[in-house]
Amino acid sequence: MSEVSEISRSAATAGAARAAEAAEAVEAAEPPKRSEAEIHRVCTRFHTAIELIGGRWTGAILRAVFTGQHRFAHIRAAVPGLSDTMLAQRLRTLEAHGLLERRVGAAGPAAQIEYHLTRKGRELGPVLDALIDWSHRWVPLPDDPRP
């Protein structure tokens, strides 16, 4: 056998070994196969979460609370165009889902009501930050000429 053939055969064997290793790495990197029932559960949770935080005004309300606005009037002022009725409804929904906690404090003749994030609500912080970052990169402002 010629020296060139031997080198070609060695290169082919080494190339095949590298290809097999790459295929194994891809297989190892792939997520495990899920049953239809498991996929349905994941989709149901994801859909429920998206519906909760993606409801009209909800993201803006959460962002206001994250930035330190705890009283009804302050949250309303932080979200232009939001009606009192809609704000009250969204606050009740966020409270019912355990994202906000309503605190009543007696200060003077009228009780002061504040809304604070629960642990569950605070854990949305990185999610909202990532969504804000993504929107700055990909969502143009109405007067922005870029596509």
C-alpha cells in the first residue's frame, strides 16, 4: 500500500472518529424526549404564565411596583392611560395569583393601602428585565423609522 493511501486512510479514520464524537455531543446536548403528557403540562404552565404577566397593563403595573411605586395613586401615575377601574382589577388579579401583597396601614384618618411584591412576584424581576432588554433591541418606538 502506498504511503499516500495510508495517510488518506488514517485521515478518513480520524475524520470519522471526530464525526462520531460530534454526533454524540449533539445527542448529549439535546433535551430528553418528553411524552405528550409532559409536553402538555409544560405548555399549560407556560401559557398560564404568559397570560398572567402578558395581560393588558399588567407588565407596566409590575414594573411600577418593582421601581418602588407601592400606593395606588403612585402606580396609576407611573402608568399613563391606565384607569382606576382597570388598575384596581389588575391589582386584585396579581394579588389573587400571589404576585402582590396588599398591606393596609393606619396612618391618619384614612388607611394607607400599599402593594408589595411577594417572593413569587420578586422572582419575575429577571424575566421582566430580560423582556425589557429584548424590547429595546427589537421593538421600535412608534416614531422610530427602523423596521
